[in-house]
Amino acid sequence: MKSHPMPFLGPPSRYSNLNSARVVVLPFPYEGGVSYGRGTANAPQAVLEASQQVEFYDVELDAEPFRVGIATLASPSVPDDPGRMTDLLAQLTDDLLIRNKFPIVVGGDHSITSGCVRALSKHYPALGVIQLDAHADLRDSYDGSPLSHASVMARIREMTPHSLQLGIRSMDVEEAQRVKAEKLPFCTMRQWRRGQFDLQAALAALPEKVFITLDVDVFDWSVIAGTGTPEPGGLYWDEALELLETIFASKTVVGCDVVELACRPHDLNSPYAVAKLIYKMIGFKFAGQLKSLSQFVP
């Protein structure tokens, strides 16, 4: 494994060492599964560049989460073929899990997630997948491809029956029929805002180990505008952080990905928001251990 020349956050070198870091960020620049706006292939590098501007100190956690160690892998050469792409990401994720790292994959379009889940399923036979997304992504295929980003949750549910879909506000009638027929744990944005969904009960029904896949189009455009398949009416920043903090406090999160950021000229806000979001998730993951670290020591 080779380290990236621009590590996430740009911390002092002893905190970005691959051997000692607890977290490993994996940039995965793939957009072969997109169906509308493009730009996800450039997103990982944009996030790494934006992360250099994120403060080490987290105001809410009163700690510096980077001190758990955050290494960053060099971006791999990703095959165009979706099957080979999935195989590559599964292997890379598996290698990180063998080394007892907490993987955070930065996409790339949402079709990459099935590779992550395939690897995690080997290590955690009882695995839950929590999807934060504007779209259900339950189509068996889209544009003739079963590995489209619009089909990723259909592929994931072939690997695990334990899923929870949050923030949904767009799907076709067949997806809606599947949700009802299979009684899938599913929360639309309207249900969330009206307090009509019992999050704690849904989390309790999942296995202890969960993977979070976060499509940035779950956010309102005022938070993240750069995404390939935008939908109005998403989560605001504080709403999303409260939701994520609850998930991390309730379950053992064993990995995450952040996908569907579409880089656009003159939009510095979206990659920065994604970089800060990733750092927040790292903080939530290790919140119970941060106070024991010697923060504020240079």
C-alpha cells in the first residue's frame, strides 16, 4: 500500500503513518455508474485538497480527532469495467480490514459501495448497512446495468438483509412497491421532518456492526450543491450531524463511504463540506477515546 502525497487534513507525519493510524482514507475516483451529472471521478482529490483547510480542533467534541491517526492511501488506477472496479475496491477494503483499520472510502459514484460491503461481509457475517441518500437505489438495473449507482442497494441487499434507508425523497414505483412488499426499514425526508420515524427502534433492529454509506445528495443544496443527481429538500448540516452522532453512539460502525460529490469549477463549498463531514464522522467514531489522547500537545 502506498500513501497519498497529500494526506487527508495534512496532519503532522506521525499522525498520517499507515502502520500506526487507526483510520485510513481511501480515495476511489470512479464514475462509470453515473446517469446524469458527472464530476465524481475528480471528487476524491478535491476533498483531499479542501481538507487541508479543515481545523484540527472539533468545537463540539472539544478534541482533536486527528490524533487517533488518519492515513491516506494513494488513489488507485480504477478499471472502467464495473465488475473489475468492484473487485478492486473489495480487495483494497479487505486489506484494510485485515490490518484492523477503520476504512473511509471517498468516491466516486455510489456504484462503488457494493465493493466495500462485499469485503465487510467477509469479516462481519451479521452486517447492517445504513444508507443516507435522496434516492432509494433499489432498481434491479438502470440504463441496462445492474451495477449502476441507481442499483447499489439492490446489490447490497443480495449480500445482507439488514439495511436502513434514511432521507429518501425520490424513487420509481417499482422501488416503492418493493419497499412495501418487503417491509424494508425506510424513512423518507418528509417522515423524518414530521417525526414519523422511530430511529432508535430501527437501529436496535440492525446487527451491532454497521457500515454507513452516505450519498451527499441526502443534503439540502445549501449544504452541498455539487452532486450528479440533485433533489431538493434534503438534510441541513446540523440535522445530519445529529443523525450521524446518534448512529455512531448506538451501533459499532465498522466503515463508511462518502459518494456522489460532483466537482464543479468555482464550487469550493461542496468539497469542503464533504471534508469536514468526514472529519466529523471520525470524531464520532472515536469520541469515547479522544479525551484520553494528549490533545493540544504539538
